[in-house]
Amino acid sequence: MVTAVAADKAYDSDAIRETLAVDGIEPVIPSRAGRREPKAYDRDTYKQRNRVERFFNKLKDFRGIATRYGKLAASFLAMVQLVAAFVFVRNS
């Protein structure tokens, strides 16, 4: 079950926050600079979002992933898993 959603400032709207609240999900979204009353958010959880985003950017460094050469879902998933393992080993 999803307990929190970490999103960029671009997703800071009352409508998105209300939709998440209805489903019982904590929004981890920093407030935009122009918001009159900034909303509180869990900074530690938001920092984890950055780690995930950097990982996906490293995956995209591989041409086969970025251009989706594997047209079948199974072969594309296999390539993503292989590259993810390579990225993990390289950065360990």
C-alpha cells in the first residue's frame, strides 16, 4: 500500500493534495515559492525522491533503455534489470 507520494514543486496544487488525502496518502511535495501559506512536508522522504530520480537518469544513459530498442515488454524489462544491476555494481 502506498503511504506517501513524493513529487516535484510543479505538483503543488490543492487539488492534488486533496485527492491524495482522500486516498489516505501523505503528499511529500514542497510548496511553490508563490504559495501564500507554505505547506509542511517531510524533508527526509523528499530527499529519497532525488535518489530515485538520479537512478532513473543513470538508466537512461544506456541507449537501449533511452530509445526503447526492446519492443516487447519482457525483453525491455530484462534489459532494464540488467542495466540496473550494472549501475548498482558500478556505484558500489
